[in-house]
Amino acid sequence: MIEEQLLLELTNITKHYGGLAALSNVSFNVARGEVKGLIGPNGAGKTTLLNIISGLTEETSGTVLFDGADITSLPAHRVAGLGIARTYQNIRLFEEMTVEQNLLLGRHTRTRSGMVSSLLLLPRQRREERALRGDADALLQRMDMLDRRDAVAGELAYGDQRRIEIVRALAADPALLLLDEPSAGMNESETEQLGRFILGVRDQGVTILIIEHDMNLISQVCDQVVVLNFGEVISQGTPQQVQGDPLVIEAYLGREEDR
């Protein structure tokens, strides 16, 4: 049996806001090449956990290991530079820019030219810009979205904007992609297409941790699922296992006497 390689390891992650515990001793791992779902009712602490992993929020206690290195409490720019990218619940594209321009911004963590080179358009900067545009086109080609390259981002259909936001995150060449409710606002057809897109991202070698409320999407794309409720892990397993867990059913539906 081949031992799985862990890419992300969370141990006893706890976050307090005053007297409120948003997260309490959350521990789980994400294996390299896996799509892991993170589900739970509203207010369960899911986005707070993604914020801690990506360096936007500092944990109260606990440790975050990424590819074996301790990244606990590192700032967001350093986390991104190590190979973790993310999307957000609300679309954050630059709507007046083209798709290609949005991707070039997403690629900035991999650039090396300094401010002087950029201002003076020195040869090194021009070579790097050509290479970045080539990388952006190659990424769009792999994701079957090259025909969107010159489109104005804000004029795209909602589902396309969601997918472009994911591609922009991929432009940073991450090993781990954090997706925060990527199907929010999508209809059933768009969500099914998004699921195929996410599986395509995984097939490109990217590990994914996804927050999602749509259980059909979770079942379509996830290998394993972690369930949070009131900041604590209450269940882990395959999508089928957690959907049949009485604790999960109670968390989403409430106890019989409460209904």
C-alpha cells in the first residue's frame, strides 16, 4: 500500500474573538492530489479556517504545516509565495480589465523584475512580460478558456467569471488551491460545469480544499469531506459517509424535538 503524501496538516487550530470560540481544536490533513471538502452550517467557522491557512487571520493557537514546513502565522504574501492560492465568496475580478490582464495580475507572485526595470521597460522586464503572457495563454488553453482571453471580465456570464477567478488563482502556480463557495449564485447547469472544471484543475496536479454548500457538487468533486459545526470537527469521511452521519444530519436539520 502506497502511503499518502500530506500537503496540508492542521493541528488543534483554535481561534477566539474575545470570549467567542470561532474554531476549537480543528485538526485534519489534506493529501497531495486530493480534493477535500469543508462543509457545515453557516457560522461553523469554515471561512475563518481558510483565512488562517492563507495568512489573512492569525490563529489563537495550533499549527499549520504546508508541505512539511511550519507556516503558522505567516503573512498572506509569504503564504502565497510558498504555493497556496485562494478564491473568495464574492467575486474579486477587476471588472474593467480583460481576462488576460486579470491573469497577469494573478501571476505577479512569480515575477522577478524590480520597479526600475518595470518603469524603464528594460529588456529583462519585456522578456518577462512576454513569458507571462505566454504562461497566461497556456493556462487558458489548458482550462479550455482561451477564447475568453480578450473579453472584459465584468461582461462575462456569472459562471464564466467564477471560473476565470479560479484560473487567476491558478496563474500563481499553486500547489494548493483554496476555494470558498465557488458555486455561490450559480444555477444547476453552471454548477455541474463548475464541477467538471474543478476536476480538470485537479487533473492538472493541483490539490484543492473547497468550502461548499451544494452537496451535489461536493459529491461530484470531493474524495473526502470534513464537517464543521460551531467551530469543531464533527465528522470526516467520504461524501456518502458524512451525509449519513447522524451528527451531520442533526447539525443541518436540528434535533427532532427542535423541529
